[in-house]
Amino acid sequence: AKARGEAAVAPLRQFVERMKASGFVAESMRRHGIEGARVAGPVVGLATQPLFVDLALPVGAALSLPLPATHNAFIYVYEGALSLPGGALVARHGGVLGAGDRIEAVAGEAGARCLLLAARPIGEPVVQYGPFVMNTREEIEQAVRDYHSGRLAAG
């Protein structure tokens, strides 16, 4: 449920830096009573240009945040409810957002707390088995053998 926009957005790091420098996002969020925190850490600088945002929206708050059109995005509502152009999400539900360069949403009658996750696709095959995620079945089998032999245990 991302709105379509005029042009593609610059790479995430440059984009976020410009937004921070302009104060646009922070001011827009403050003006609408939205609290948010960009969660940074070891993910910063990865080739996928990940963005993790924890948002708290008061009752009826409208959210309109730019996202790079090159990114896939997912939103998970963990409190309250959120209306998106493609439908509504309630607590403990999430959804993959469609193509576009921004997210638009409105908080429900109890407000909303949600996680917004976005990143550039890796463009590689993905194989998943239980908690293991690799690129090939052979790598999964090796990871399972490593786990059973204790090589994956924390030291």
C-alpha cells in the first residue's frame, strides 16, 4: 500500500541524510504528534540499505513518509490499528507494501504502534528451513550439520 510517486528516490543513505538535514521528517512527525525512532546498529552500511523504524501514532494521525522506490517494505502493527490504501492492519498483523516511493497510513481509534522495515532486494535465491536461511539447499544442510555438531553455538 505504498502510494505511487513522481520519480525514483536517491539511495537510502543519501536520502535519509538529506531528510535529517532538512528536518522534514522529524518536523512532519512532530507536527502530527507521531513519535518515531530510526533503529540503527550493525545493519548500517550494508548493501541492502536497510531501514528499521519504530513508530507510535496517536489516534487518527496521518502518516506520509518517503521511501526509496527501489526498496521492498513491510509493516507490522503491534498495538492498535492502521489504515493503509490497500486495507487495514490490526495488532499482531503485518503486510508487505506494494510498489511506490512513500508509505501513507492513518492510525485507528486507539492509535497505532508499528514497525516499518524496508531494504533493497538482495537479488539472490533464498532457501529457508526452520531458523536457517541460506542461498542453496546444500548450504542449509551444512548449517544443520554445523548446528548439530555444536559449531553454531555461542562461545
